[in-house]
Amino acid sequence: MRDLENEFEVNDIGELKMIIGVKIHQDRESQSLTISQKLAKGYATVVGAIGYAAMLTQPDIQEAYQILSKFTANPGAMHCASATRVLNGT
């Protein structure tokens, strides 16, 4: 850190909590680092692509689109995997 301070103007703003949409939690006592990323934005984009495909070219996936779109606010890993599966056609 000292080398950086000698070369650049550096401000210590405390422990890192989030960077580029990735939440970071450091537990110094147990010496663990946990990172997590909100899935909602990426999931909503995938579900939107499924809706577009359902409306224009693949009406057979309309029911899957309707079910998946219910979870855009708080998707879980299962929802993301299902959306990817529908988008890939498997």
C-alpha cells in the first residue's frame, strides 16, 4: 500500500463492501471471504429475451416465459438455470 501511496494520491475509505455489482464480505475472525452477485438484472435480461422469442418466433415457450417472469425480482439459482435452459432450447 505504501508503494501506491508514494506513486498516487490514495484515500483510505475503509473496508471494501461492493465493487462492480459484486458484494464482498470479509470475516477476519474466521479468515473467510464471501462474494455474491445479484442475479436479478441478468436474469431479467434472459427472461426478456425468452419473452421476445416467445412473442415473435417460438410461441411454444410462452408458458415457460410466464412462469419464469414471476421471479424477476428475486430469482434463485434454479430459476436462472431454467431460464438458460429455455433460452438454449434444451
